[in-house]
Amino acid sequence: MGSFFFIIAVLVILGVLAFAKEFLSEKPKPERLPYRKKDYLLTQAERSFYGVL
């Protein structure tokens, strides 16, 4: 029974270390995202369909 808890504790510690390594490693951040803001919410066809509803 004691070895079972030891194995669980080791697995938890390994999981915490893997989590910390992933989030603490420095990754290069892109300067700008490849997205653009649209000037309008709906296209002309979508607006027309919405008007019919």
C-alpha cells in the first residue's frame, strides 16, 4: 500500500515538472497576429438574409 502512494507521488511530481517546463520556457512571440479587423459585422448577403428574418 505504501509503494502505491509513492508511485502516485512520483507521477504527480513528474506531471508538475512537465507542466512547469512547458509554461516557463521562453518562446518567441510573434510581433503581429495575422488577423485584420473587419469594417462591418455582416456581409451584404448576410445582412439581407437577416432582414428577411
